[in-house]
Amino acid sequence: MMKYCSLLLSVLVLFSCSDDEPTAGCFQDEGRKIVTIVNNINGTVIFNGDCGYLIDPDERLDRNPTSVLFPCNLEIEFEVDGLKVNFSGFIYESFEFEDICADFFEITDIEIVPDV
């Protein structure tokens, strides 16, 4: 009986381990890879008629060639032109042949920055 408990415990520990890689939630069907993870960045939600709602970070981000982000999962409550936000998430790669207006981005956390 003790052998079975040890075996069961070993199997549970093995399958509960994490590889600490980020888990993508957007753009998988396009085969894009995460190139940068950003945390606690301030920025402004902007509306671009051709691209929809984007996030314009207050600082330059690594691997962010266009300087603005196209979030795949921006909730409706944040779709306000000029809204100040603090956000975290994943920047995805873009392909050479693409003509893009913003970098592909998945929000993992976002909150409104209160006026001071």
C-alpha cells in the first residue's frame, strides 16, 4: 500500500510542476511567439480609426518597433480614448511581410490610473 501512495505522490508532483513559460491566450492561430513580457507600465488608450483601440505606452518598450500596442483582449470598459491605464502583458512578434499599425499585444493585467 505504501508503494502505491509513493507512486501516486510522485506522479502528482511531476504533473504539477510548471515550466514557468508564459501561457499565450491570443494570436496562437497565427503562430506568433511572445517576444517581450511587460509589467506595470503606464500608458494611454487611444482610438485609431483604422486600427481601433490601441495602448500608447509612456515609455519605450523592448521589442516594440511601432511604439504602440494592439491589445487583442481590451475589455469594453477600457475602450475610452485618452484613458490613462497601468498594464502588463505579452508583446508578440510581427512578421516581415506585415504592414501593421501597432504591435500585437495581450493584456494580462490592466487598471485605470486615477487622476491626481
